Amino acid sequence: MTDTDEPFDRPEDALGAPSKTEPMEITGWASTESVSGLEWLAVALAGITGGIHLVLGFAFLPDPIAVAFVLAGLGFAGALALFLLEIRRRLLYALGVPFVAAQIAAWLAIARPAGVGDVGPLEAVDKVVQVTLIVVLLGLLARDS
């Protein structure tokens, strides 16, 4: 890649995957100029919910549920790394929606809150962050279509 090449000059399919004739190339960390405000919001939201999951995961040790929380937190960390490496961002947005939605569904199935009084402050913050993240990811998908 030369100094004049843009990281988005490669042919891509609808989900941001490189074409079959072009090898996937890691272009390095994203410059702040290439990241929109909506993308920064997604980064912040993913960082918040990922951090919450890691903190809770370690707090729940040695309970086996801790593993699920740590894995979820690591999933968000991995997504952030892929985003910052500018790897298939559109695909990342598309996979992020069901990933986050599945976590909300799992929380509802495990916690079984009967009402607002059954939801702790950290749970409430996390669910608001996750729902907002889904909306932002859908917005990014719509913007890039």
C-alpha cells in the first residue's frame, strides 16, 4: 500500500468483504479522519457494555456464569480491535446486531425481571447501552447501503 492509497480503495461486496481477487489487507489503525461521529458512538457504546461484562464476569468468579460474561466482554473487545484495524466494518455492524440482541435475550431469560424494581442500576445502564448500540449499528448499516 502506498502513501496515496486510501484504505477503502479496495473492491468490496455489500458487507465490506474484500473481493475474491483482492487479498484482505490490514491497513493499520484507523485515523480519526476516517471515523464518523456515529462510528465513534458505536465504539463508545461497545466499550461501555464490553467493560461492564468484563467487570461483572470477574466479580462473578468462581460461578460458572462468569465465563459467559468474560466471553461477551472479550467479544466486544475483539469487535473494537477489528473496527480499529478497519477490517470489514460493514460485516462487523451486521454481526453486531444479533450479537448484542442475543445478549439482551439471554439476560431476559436468565434474570427474568418481572418489573423495573427487579433491574439493578448496572443492568439498566447496560441494557440502555445495548439497545442504543443496536440502533446505532442499524443506522450505520442503513447509511452504508
